[in-house]
Amino acid sequence: MWGYRLLCIMLLHFRVIFSVSSVKLCSPEESFALLQFKNTISMDASASTKSWNKDGDCCSWDGITCDEMTGHKLNLACNDFNGTKISSNFGQFTKLTHLNLSFSYFSGIVPSQISRLSKLVALDLSGDIPGTKFEQHTFNNLAKNLTELRYLLLDNVQMFSVVPSSLLNLSSASLISLSLGSGFLQGEFPIDIFHFPFLRQLTLSDNRHLTGNLPKSNWSSPLRILDLSVTKFSGKITDTIGNLRDLKFLDLSACYFDGLIPNSFWNLTEITYLAFEANFFSGQVPASLSNLKQLTVLNLEDNQFSGEFPDVFGNLSKLTRISLAHLNFTGQLPLSAFNLTQLSLLELSGNQFFQQSSSNPNLTFELPDLTSLDFSSNSLSGTVKADMFSNLKNLEYVDLSNNNLLSLTTPGTVNFALSKLEVFKFSSCNVSQFPDFLRTSENLVELDLSNNKLTGQIFQLDQWPYLYFLNLSHNFLTSVERISSVELRHLVVQSNLLQRLPFILSSRIRFLSVSDNKLTGEFPSSICNLSTIEYLNLSNNSLSGMIPQCLANFDSLSLLDLRKNQFRGSIPQIFSKCYDLVALNLNDNELEGKLPPSLANCGDLEVLDVGNNKINDAFPYWTATPPRLQVLVLRSNSFHGPIYNNVPSIKRPFPELRIIDISRNGFTGLLPARYFQSLKAMMHGDNDDIDLDYMNSAGYDQYYSMILTYKGVDLEMERVLNIFTTIDLSNNRFEGMIPKEIPLSLGNLTQLESLDLSSNWLAGEIPVELTSPTALSVLNLSFNQLVGPIPQGKQFDSFQNDSFIGNLGLCGFALTQQCSNYEVPPAPMPEEDDTSSSWAWFDWKIVVMGYGCGVIWGLSLAYLAFSTGKPRWLMMMMFERHDAKKMRRIKPRPQRI
Ligand SMILES: *[C@@H]1O[C@H](CO)[C@@H](O)[C@H](O)[C@H]1NC(C)=O
Ligand SMILES: *[C@@H]1O[C@H](CO)[C@@H](O)[C@H](O)[C@H]1NC(C)=O
Ligand SMILES: *[C@@H]1O[C@H](CO)[C@@H](O)[C@H](O)[C@H]1NC(C)=O
Ligand SMILES: *[C@@H]1O[C@H](CO)[C@@H](O)[C@H](O)[C@H]1NC(C)=O
Ligand SMILES: *[C@@H]1O[C@H](CO)[C@@H](O)[C@H](O)[C@H]1NC(C)=O
Ligand SMILES: *[C@@H]1O[C@H](CO)[C@@H](O)[C@H](O)[C@H]1NC(C)=O
Ligand SMILES: *[C@@H]1O[C@H](CO)[C@@H](O)[C@H](O)[C@H]1NC(C)=O
Ligand SMILES: *[C@@H]1O[C@H](CO)[C@@H](O)[C@H](O)[C@H]1NC(C)=O
Ligand SMILES: *[C@@H]1O[C@H](CO)[C@@H](O)[C@H](O)[C@H]1NC(C)=O
């Protein structure tokens, strides 16, 4: 839009000249109508209307040109009428041929009188925000009466009450430009519009509910601009597109097109702007791409093309922007792109490009305009010498991450500076030397060198006053001395060999992760000064002593992770404010005493993990109330006493809880069966509305991790899927029968996958209701004092022996002990319930937890391929992802003819 306003400014300058030269033949009705309109708008909002006054001839007023030959024109574009309605008086200018009210912040319904302007040749009501709105009847009258209309430009005019088929009433004998971007059009676009014989521009971009297809034949041959981006247009491009000899601008981004690009397409030699981003096009891109010699923008990103990409850029010397991201192209890096002297963006990430070993390792690039370079996630290898960047003086953004054989070296002396560089990412490669050449890039904002082979010490990082984001995690650094940017907000140095915290000058830091290092001694007192911190992760070090009271001053803390250290003493009273705390993880320390009651103030908690400590307390009933609590881990402490079923103050306990682990404590009494009835999160009918992901922390790209027992084995899960559910009450001293409410509730807990009641003092028979169908993949009743026969039923038969062992009074099915004296309870009717697939599904979730985020997609696709009962929600998610991509697209708009 910036471009438009600029256009506007130029126009305002020249308009005066036009109006001076015009013939003055304004009718009294016209003057009157204009003055009436002027009265409705506030004075200071109206730049153009200042010169309008009773006495003058309106043809001499700003914005109006009158010509007996060519007709009258009213141009009020680029004003700020601040939401004024389009005046119905405009209907009185029956001589008007041009009405331009664009970018002037009109609002309201377009008056029906507009259809009286039967001589209109051009009508432009575009805006940069949705302000005005067309009604169906007005549009119908307009279409019928304005028989000479050539230019109809209605971008951002709301058209949801206009059915697309009524566009067919527009005059096909004259229409040249039709632009309806962001118009909320819905339904099927009438394909016949493509046959209008004089049509040169058709812009329908960003009408997300508009469907349609391209014609198979009889295209309007003068078509120059076709923009269907971010619509639901679908189908294939047929070879008749080759007839559009004048086509210059083609944007089909973020639609649902598929199939091959016909060969004739590569004959459209006038194309300058070509965007196919985010569709399902397949097949190879042929070398005849080199025909498109006028190309300035080429965007094929995110399609299903395959094979080698032809290295034809040498012939396309006008290219300024190239995006071939996420296409899985193979073959050599198209080096000819480095001969494109006007190139400003080169985006090749997410392919399998490699660099041929015979190519010149001393390659330097002379691309003075290049601002953005992204080769991430390819198969590049070898060494990037810093000199390579020496002639890329305008670089702002560089990403070479995820080329795991690629290293980076800085030669002895650096005699160049990338002074505009803001982002430099070289993560998950093979870098062993800190890139000292960046020290001259004083505008650096983000530096990511994570997951490389950096060793030793990094001294003062003093050169980057604007550094905001620094990630050095997953290296072998023994020391990072000092980071002096006062702008630093985000520092990640986890998984190194640091013995001390770096000295941080910024007091505005929000994210600090020093986990998995070798910090020793007491809690670093310098952290107490960083009171704006939101995310603090010091887990898996060897810190000891007490957790300091100063954390009480951290008003914005949303995650505190001190897991796997040796903190002692009781948990301090630091949660009195607790505005934003989302996750508290103190697992695996030596904390004792009681849980601080002030934790009950933490209404936003999602994760509370205090497992593996020495906490000696009764069950914390307050945990039932935080409305978003998903994970509650009290495991392996000295919690004790009964868990009462009826606590009057708790109305709807644990609405979002999905992971409950209170195992290995001293809880006594009856099983807390009532709580099973209110676990809403485990009851959702299906997962349609959940995006499959790992649980992450407070909006940060960091994952919760925890140790859980799965099938009797303790597993450390680095990431936990957000649909994982389990209840573990094992290794306590719960007693009595298994209350009937539990099996009854299980029928409702359709998301619960694992229930562990083992190693308690449960007695009596296994309730036969347990054989009713449930979602359980794992049920563990072992090591109790249960007696009688194991009930039989389709699902029960899938549980193994170890679900029941250690109950000396149990007999039957899975156990060797036969039930000679017992009558086997009859099994309920078997249900259509494919337990074997639910097993596979659950195990699959466990497997997935150990991997990176991308693996979800890889695996889920593979899973779909061989799974018969394919989970509908998974399909949904994949489509949603496609849509999400569409949402965040920003692209320049086409120029007008
Ligand atoms: C209306 O004015 C705007 C702003 O100057 C201009 O860009 C646009 O081309 C004009 N519309 C027509 C149909 O001429
Ligand atoms: C524009 O309109 C808004 C509300 O409609 C009003 O608050 C504001 O003062 C107006 N601005 C001008 C410059 O008239
Ligand atoms: C169509 O245009 C004519 C001539 O300007 C006018 O008299 C008539 O009212 C218009 N019809 C509608 C429906 O606006
Ligand atoms: C064309 O206009 C007529 C009269 O306004 C209307 O009845 C008809 O439905 C319109 N045609 C389409 C395809 O909308
Ligand atoms: C491309 O154009 C050439 C020359 O105009 C013509 O001979 C050829 O058949 C065209 N190719 C396709 C696939 O249309
Ligand atoms: C990419 O291509 C390779 C073979 O060229 C294929 O094995 C792999 O599945 C493809 N990946 C995707 C995501 O299409
Ligand atoms: C770049 O251009 C030069 C001279 O025009 C040529 O020799 C070289 O082969 C080109 N490089 C590539 C990779 O096409
Ligand atoms: C690359 O540069 C080095 C040192 O400047 C030189 O010794 C070597 O011969 C060059 N290699 C090629 C292939 O030009
Ligand atoms: C299970 O859900 C049904 C329907 O919502 C409800 O009537 C029933 O009481 C629930 N059973 C238990 C044990 O909560």
C-alpha cells in the first residue's frame, strides 16, 4: 500500500495543472451536489475540497476536470474523508466518464444512484482498507446501465452480498480491467469472464471463499494481468494458456492448482512477474524457462515439482527476486543466479541442491543489490569462505542453516564490512570457527550459530549494539565471556560446556536458556538483576543451594525450569504475584518441605512438575482449579494422605489436565474416582480442532520435557505431543476396591491412553465394567491385592500378562494361574473397535516425541500411507497448514494498466 500512497502524492502534485487547462462548463446542479458533499465532511479531513466554493465554476475546482469532448472527470483519489459515506449526490453528474474515489477512506454502502452514471468509462472505488460495500441490486443496475464501463476497480470494496455470477452482466463489449481484490466474494467465479474479448486485467486476489477454474479455451487474448492469488481457484492449466501472448503478470499463489505446467506456457515471453507459490503443481521445470527473458520475479515456492532444476538463470538477466524454496529440487546449485547483477532476493531453501566439488572453491559473488540470501536446508558441503560475502554489500539477511556438511571460515584479515547485515543464520552446519568477519557488521540483530562444532571460549561480543537474538546452543563452548548489547532479548546457550553464565549487559532480556551446561555453585546472583525475564531455563546443570527469593520480583516470568540440579531447602514463597507463570518445572532436585500455598495464585499454569524431590505435603487441591493446567507431576516425593473425592470448594476440577503423574508417593485411602468424571480434556469427541504439535512453552519455540513411565519403563521425553494423555497413580498406598465410577468414566475419557494403578493396595475383583470399550492402550493393575478372574473382552485380551501380575488372587486369561473355582464373568458384546490400530497409534506418538518438529510431518505422512483407519484430524491439520501459509503471505500488488 505504501506504493499506492506514493502514487497518490505524485498525483496531488499534478492535478492542479490538469484543472487549469480544462474547459469550464460545470452545471449548477453539479456545483450544488459537490458543495452538499463538502458539507458532510469535516474540514481538516478534506484536502481536495478546500478550493470548492459557491461562486467558482466547479470545473476549476481541485479534483474535477471537464471536457466537452472526452467528458467530465471527478477525481478525489488520495484524500482522507475519514469514513464519510459516498454521497448519493454523485448520481447527479450524469456527464461523468471517470469517477475516482480511490484511497480516500470512504465508508458505508455504495449509493444506488451510482447506476445513473451511464456514461462512466472508469469507476475506481478501491481502498486500502475494507470501507465501502456493494449491495446486489445496486451492482445489478450498475452492470446493466453502465454499458461503456471499461475500468471497474473495487479492491477492498466488500462484495459479499453480490453473487459472482452477476459480474456477467457487465458489458463484455467494453470491459478492460476488473479488479476485485480483497472483496469477500464467495461462491463460484463465472468462467465466462475469461472470454470477455477486451479484458486486459483480472484481479481477484485475496477472496478466500471464491472458487473457480481457468478456462480450457477461448481466453480473452489481450489479458496482461491475471491475479488469482489467495483464492480457492483450482484445477489445471491447459495448454491454451499459450495464446496469452501479452501476459505480463501472473500470480496464482496460494490457490489449489495442480497438475503439470503445459509446455506452451514457457512460450509466454512477455511475462515479468510469475508466482505459483503454495499450489500443488507437479512435474519438472523445463529448460525452456529460459524463454521468459523479461522475468523480474520468479516464485515457484512450495509446490510438488520434482527432479533437477535447470540452471538457466544466465539467460534471465532481469531477475530481481527468485524463490524456489521447499520444492525438493535436486541437482547442482544453480550457480548462474550469481551472474544476475540486479538480483535482490535469492531463496533456495528446502531443496537438495549440492555444490559440485569441481566448482571453483574461491567463488566470489558480485551482486551489489542482493539483500536476502537463503540456502538453508539443502545438501551443500565444503567451506564457505567469508570472502565470498565481500561484494555483497547490501546483504541484510543470510540463512545457510541445515547444510550439515557446510563449514564457514574467516581468513586472517577481514577488509570488508557487511554493514547492512541484520540476520545471519548458520545453524546445524559444520562450523568450528566463530565467524569473526561478522564483528564489523554493526547492525546485526540476530545471530544463530546453534548446533555446530564451536569449541573453546568466545570473548567479548561488544560489536553489536543492536543484537537482539543470539543462539549459540548445541556447541562445545567452554565459555562465553560477555555480551554487551543492551538490546539483547533472547539468549540461548544451552547444551554447551559452560561453567559460568555469560556476563549480560542487557537488563531487558526476556529469554535465557543456559540448560544442559556445567554450571556449578549457587543460583547465579546476576540473574536477579534480569527482572524482565519471561523464560528462564537453567535445567540440567549442577547448581546447588537454595532457590533465591529474588525471583519473586520477576513480574513477567512465564516459564521457570530448574529441573535436574541439586537445589535444596524448601521452595521459596516467590509466587505471590504470579501473573503469567505458565510452566514451573523443579523436577529432580533435593527440594523439601511443602509446596508453597501461594502457587495457588498462578491461574495461568499449564505445567506443574515437582517430581523427584523430597516434598512432604498433602495433596495440593488447588491444582484442580487453574483452568489451563495440562500437566501435573508430583511423582516420587513424600506426598501423603488421602485424596478426598468431595472437596466442596472445587467445582469443575482439572478441566484441561492430560498428564497426571502422582506415582511413587504415600497417598492413601480410596482412589480419587470422582476426578475421573471431570477430565474434560480427555473427553473431546475427536481431535479435529487440535493442531498436532509438541507442547511448547508460553509461545516460545522451546518444548516441555519430562520423565514418564511408559509400559513400566521410565522414559525421558524431550518433547511431549499435545495430544498425549496418561494417568499414573502407581506406587502409592491406595486401597479398597476399584470404584465403579472409574470404569464408567473411562467410557467417556475417549482420549485417555494409559492408566496405571499398579503397586497399590487395591483389593477385590476387577470390575467387569472395565471390559467396556475404552480408548486405553495401556492398563496396568499389577502388584495389587486383586482377586478373582480377569474379565474377558475384546480389548482386555490385548493387555499383556504384565498388566496383571503380582496379584496373587487373580487368575485367568493372561496369567498362568487358571480359574478353577471361579465363574468367568461373561464378556460384553465385542464392539467394532480396532484395538490393534490404537496400539500402533499410541506407540507411534511415543516414538514421535523423541524427534524434531519436522518429523511430525514426515512421519504422519508415512503413517497415513499405511494406516487404514486414517485419522481425519490429521488430514485436516495438513490442510490447515497449507492455509496457514496462505495467511502469512505478503506480496506486492500488480500495477494497473
Ligand atoms: C485513481 O487514482 C489513483 C490514485 O492516483 C490511480 O492510481 C488510479 O489509477 C486511478 N484510477 C483510474 C481508474 O484511473
Ligand atoms: C475521523 O473519525 C473519527 C471517528 O469516526 C474521529 O474520532 C476523528 O476525529 C476523525 N478525524 C478527523 C480528522 O476528522
Ligand atoms: C440508467 O441510466 C439512465 C440515464 O442516465 C437513468 O435515467 C436511469 O435512471 C438509470 N437506471 C438506473 C436503474 O439507475
Ligand atoms: C443480470 O441482471 C438481471 C437484471 O438485473 C438479473 O435479473 C440477472 O440475474 C443478472 N444476471 C446474472 C447472471 O446475475
Ligand atoms: C512456442 O512458440 C513457437 C514459435 O512461436 C512455436 O513454434 C511452438 O510450437 C510453441 N510451442 C508450444 C508448446 O506452444
Ligand atoms: C524429495 O525427493 C526425494 C528423492 O528425490 C524423495 O525421496 C523424498 O521423499 C522427497 N521429499 C519430499 C518431502 O517430497
Ligand atoms: C557468469 O558470466 C560469466 C561471464 O559472462 C561466464 O563466464 C560464467 O560462466 C557465468 N557463470 C555461470 C555460473 O553461469
Ligand atoms: C583459491 O585461492 C587460493 C588462495 O588464494 C589459491 O591458492 C588457489 O589456487 C585458488 N583455487 C582456485 C581453484 O582458483
Ligand atoms: C458419561 O457421559 C454421559 C453423557 O455426557 C453422562 O451422562 C455420564 O454420567 C458420564 N459418565 C460418567 C461416569 O461420568
